[in-house]
Amino acid sequence: MSNKKETRNKVLVSSLGAALAASALVPTAVAADSSFPDVSEGHQYYEVIHQLKDAGVVNGYKDGEFKMFSSMTRAEASTMMVKILDLDTDDATGGQFSDVPDSAWYAKYVNTLYEEGYIYGMGDGTFNPNKEMTRAEFAQLIVNSYEIENEEADLPFGDLRDGAWYEPAIETLYANGLISGLTPIIFGPEQDVKRGDFAWLLANTDYKFGDKLPKPDDGESESYELSLMHTNDTHANLDDVARRVTAVENVRAEKPNALLLDAGDVFSGTLYFNEFLGQADLEFMNLMEYDLMTFGNHEFDLGSSPDGHKALADFVTASKFPYVSSNVDFSQDSNMKDLFNDEMTDSPEDGQIYNSVIEEIDGEKVGVFGLTTAETADISSPENITFEDYIEAAEEQVASFEKEGIDKIIGLTHIGYDDNPNYDNDLLLAEHVEGIDVIVGGHSHTSLDEPTEVSENKDGEEKDPTVIVQASQYGNDLGTLDVEFDDNGVVKGFSGELLEVSEFEENPEAAEMLEEYSAQIEEVENEESGGVAVTELPNPRTGEGSDVSVRNSETKLGNLITDGMLDKAKEYDENVIAAFQNGGGIRTSIDQGPITIGEILEVMPFGNTLSTMELTGAEIKQALEHSVSEAPAENGGFLHVSGMEFTYSSSAESGDRVQSVEFKQGEDMVALEDEEEYVIATNAFTAKGGDGFDVFAAAYDEGRVTDLGSSDWENFRDYVAELGEVDPEIEGRIVDEAK
């Protein structure tokens, strides 16, 4: 498999190596009046030094000479480095060094490099700007400024002190063929670096030099093309992951620098997650060399478990890629807080979380930030993790990128393409926040066969285009996108498609890896519960040929699950009158025939426990109003019920839809009384206010909820085993009078 990260590093290494091997830049015409008299036209340094002068990076002395063999001061080196990196010096504050007055010509350059973390002082509060820069200091400055990862090497130089501060930098440059000694065995760490050598190195290092050197004028503006691959909402579906590996390989073979991004919800959904808590998925993500991921709501599903977010922390820590998360506060969670760095970085570490990351792709800087839906607080179990406003977070990140001169910006989001506007979605993000070029989304499981372009803001005014992509669900598709930018960083063209993963051959290495995991879950997956489904128990969703959904209508499976919950809850408290199950917590169907443990775990994958709640009749009605507030549209908070029947009208105003509520008392159905107190059962997620049930959250805060500690899937297993023959029906427990 091609390694894009290594490829990008080779761009840097080869450029530096070319410099020290005395290779030449493509010749560019040099203005006649720009010549240094001491750099003859036939000299190997001629073209690059004059190009650097024309670009405003280097200057000569008062006599007009460049003085190639003169030593360079620390101030001169700082100035050249800032110019070659094209750093913004306007915000340099100064005051770090007592011998660098604000009035000095070099002050803003020294202060800028210091604030970027590329240079340091002498340890006593001084900088020594007029001191000659040594070859050791030069090596350290190059490694710092170009952020070359440290590498070890067997050095041939006998004049280097073991353990000296400069040794790692010299080893790194030497390991990559980027530096040599004064002789084969003498490096001369304390010798001065010469102006000609420094200029030559910088001129040939085009990794960050970008557009400063002159380019031929062909009469057309420059353009830049960025390629992406993207996935989202894979939900531990690994059966086709070996084919996804091949799909990624094929794209990389054609576009080796394409970024590979994931927009969240790797967690929860299949036995692979129940058994391995994300580690199986991660092994394949590491194999495919993902570049960045943001968090989906389901990454926080285990927050209320005894271990809290330990599984998520383990997932992040073992990742061979970093994460971006701009509107999530991890600081109060004991498992996650040490993994989060509330900063922008252009040198991210694997297994760490940043609010944004700067990627260097083909010599251009690309900014990436991440967003997670604030709805996570209602539909998952983030516990000590909180979520900030997505618009404000995005605006802050865009402003930070633009301050750094970055005009190619990607939002990696898990907020949904056109999801609930009361929370957040990608279309609103594109309309409200200027400066986002690409949104790679997730959460709504939307199949965008072609990218969506948003070119109007929230007021209907024309804006620079924002391109939105999303790649369906479950790893079925690998999204690809190519974006062309003009020289101002504005999208001028794009093309994208979804590659159907099932059409690719399996990668042999990945297929062999998968066998190790699938063999471990096969025994669990095929174990029979003791219950046998007389017919299939479907789990319908709208858009699948019907307007009936597990999230808007009574279903056989919903009735079966709630019957089992009520049966188990009554073992603990005989006063329980009814059970509620949120439709969003029922994840798949059950086939006709023996019901296996694997099926049960896939139906109820979140590891919830059973809880009882003390509520008034009025509070129960309030909860039912919330349950049907969006009907006939889907709502994960739609409640399936047992022990109760209710009617409502979806044509009435939300909040005034429920018409009648009755519960079973003995053999009779009796009306619910507003002032009476009742005990109902539900899962711990809903009992704590999940899916927006504020009335349940209030009861939880007041101590009216008891967690019975009984696992939902185990309860369901025991119930179907007790039934033996499983044949639930639609009974009219929930009736929409408007239909």
C-alpha cells in the first residue's frame, strides 16, 4: 500500500537533499540590475541567490555584494527564515529578549520565530542577534522550522559530544542525506554557517517556500487541486472492510497525496463493536492510514457505563492518526482530558485530539477542523463531555486559519447533511460561515452521489462556493472528491463520486486480518437464544418504500422489546405499569427462525441497562407528546410502549397532539390520571433524558429514577427464550388518528 504521509515527507527530504547536492532550480530570468558583483553568472549559486533577492528574501551589503562566504548572524538567519516560510510578523509582540529592542530591524523576525517555537534564546534572557550562527544552531533551526521528525543515524563525525543538545538535529539531517561535514570525519558544530550555503539550502527547499520564487507568466492564474477520500457512519460494519482497503489503495495509486478522512460514528452497531469496542475497526483504519477523524455521537455511547469513556480513550490512543474536534470540551472527563490539545497545530501527533490541524499537501497548507452534533447530549451518553455552538466554533477556526494565511479550509463534521435544524446541519453551516471550502459530513447517513455546492449565504447573497460530501453508511461506499482552487483559495471546480466498496476485490492482508476477528465472534453470533421467530420481525425506515418507520410507528419488534422490558421490570417492582423503548435504540431486524445472540446484540448494541421511573400522569403525557412531536417524520425519541395504549393526531400542533392514554390494570384498560403517580420502565439512556426527554431528565435529577443494572440485550434474550415461539403483533398500542 502506498504511504501518503511518507510520500509527503519525501518531498521535503528530496528538496533538501537536492540543495546540498548542489542541484539547480529551474532557471528563471534574472533582472539585469539585480546582480551581485561577487556572484558571477557562471557560479552554481547564481540563479538561486538572485531569485531569492528578487523575492525579497535576501539582501546584499552596502557595497552591493552578497558575500557568499561570510558568516551569518543569528539575526540574519532569523530574517531569512521568516521570509522563506512566509510567516506573518504583524502580531509579533516582543519583549522575550533583553538584547532585541523593538526598534531593531530584525526584532519582528526574531520575535516571530520565537513565538512559532522555531528558535530559542541563550538561556539568560538574551538572544545574541549579532553573534554568528553555528552549524549546530543551523541544523537545529532547519529541523525546527521544517518540522522534520527526528531520526537516528550512525554519525561518522568524531567532534560531536555524546548527548549534546544538537546531536538529534544533526542525526536527523544526516539520516536523510541533508547535511555533510566539513570533512568526512569533522562536522564542526561550533563553526559558523556561511551565507551562501544557507541561501542555497533555503532556495531549494520548496516545501514551505510556496509561491515566493518567480514563475513563468503564461497569462493564466495558478490553480491547485486537492484530492480527498472520505467515510462516515461505518458503525463497526467490517464484513467488507478488506474491499474498502483495496478501494483506498486504488485511489492512492492514482492520487498518492489524497487525504483520507472519517466523519465519525465508527462505534456501535455490530458484534465487532460489542466484542472489541472499536479496536477491530481501528486496526483496519490504521492499515488504510487514515489522516484525520472527528467524533460522531455514537463514539460517546459508553459514557454512562462503569468504565465511562475508557474504550474511546483506548481507541484514540491506539490510533496512528490524529483527531480534530473544535466544539467538544473533553476537559472534565478523566479518560479523555489528557488526549485533548485545545490548539491548532501543523505537527499533530498520532493518538491525540486537536481543535484543528494544518496539513501540508503538495506544497500548500490546508486547514481541517472538526464538529460533532450538539444533539449528542440527547442521543448518546457523553456524561462529563460537553458541546459548544457549532457556528461559533466554525467561525473561530476559519478566522484562525485565515490569520495564518491559509485559504483552503475543510470542515470534517458529524452534524448531518440536512438534519434537525434546531441543532445543526451541514447546509446551515455552509450558509452561515464564510470561508469553508469543503464539508466532509456524517451523521445523517446521506448518500451524496454527487457533491452539493452551496453558493449563497443565509441571506440569499452570493458567496464563495462550499462543497459538501457524505458517503452513505456502514462502509458501503468510499467517497472521493477532487477540488480545484484558484490562486486566491476559492473553489473553481470540483468532481466527486461514491465508489461502491462491494465491487472491489478483497485485499489479501486485510482479509486474513479480518478472519481473526470474525472467527472470534462467530461462536457468539451463531449461539441460539432459545426463542424462535415465527415470521421476520422487520425494523422499517422511511425511504425504503414505506411511510412506516421504527421511528414513527408501532412495530412488532418494538412491541416485543417493550414486553420483555415490562416483564423484567415487574420482577423488581410489581407496581410498574408500562415500559418505553426509544425507536432510535432499535437498530436492525430479526430474521424468521431461531433468534441468535448475534441478532439480539445487533438489535440492541448500546449496552443499556433497565431503569424504573416514578412519574405523574401529566409527566407521562408530556413524554408521549415529545415522542410524537415530529410525526410522521422520523424521530429517534419515538417511544414504543408496553402495558399502555395511546392515540394522537399528527395533524395537530406539536405539544397538543396526544388525545387519550390508557394503561392496563388487571384485565381492563383505564385512563391515565394527571395527578396520580405511576412507575414506568425504560432504558437508562432514555431515563437520563436522552433523545430530548427533558421531563425524564428532571425526574432523574430529582432522584426518581432507579437503575436496575440489568442489561437490555440479556433481558431480551431471556424473554424470547421464555416465550419459545415468538410471534408479536401490531395491536393498536399507538394510533395516529390523522391517518
